[in-house]
Amino acid sequence: MHWHHEPPYEGGEPASTEGTDGVAESRIDDRQDDQTSPAAEPDEPEVAALYALVAERLKQAHARVHALNVSAAAKTALTRQLLMVTETAKRDLPEAARRLSRFVQDLDEGRMPLG
């Protein structure tokens, strides 16, 4: 039998609790986060400014990669590198900023930073 549950919306319950003995399912996105990660709420204005700068530069870099006249495989590889920078930013923002700067510098100089 197929159970279909609509996602819970803010302040609402799933459309049906059929098949769950009248108890609504608990979902990952319903859980309260007891610990806020440092990356989610930077304490210092300088850190917040660096997050904003890195985010804007990542957005610009993605747009540049999308506009490149290269193969789909090359665009995929470049996009993966940008996603790795994004993941790095969650753990080590200064390192992510350095990696992004090198990536953009390589693009500016016509080198494909594929490795």
C-alpha cells in the first residue's frame, strides 16, 4: 500500500495521519536545533561580512562557469570545485576564501582550474 503524506507546513500538520495509528510522523525538518553552529550565526561583524563576501563571490564564480564556452564535462568539474569551496566555507571560512580566490585568479588568467 502506498502512503502519501503532504509535507508539514509552518504551524500545520500533515494532511493525513492514516496508516500511522493517528500519530503524525516526526520529520527531520521538524526537529528543534538545540545547538546553533557557529557558521549559522557569526558573532562578529567581520565574520558576517566575510561570509557575505564569499557568498557573493561564489555566486559570481558560478555565473562565470555557466557562461564559459567549454564542454559540459569541464563545466561539471568546475562546478564541483565551487561546491567544494562552499562545503569548506561551512568549516573553515578563511580557507574557503583563499580557495575561491585561487579559482577566480585561474579563470582570470585563462587557466582551467580542473585539478
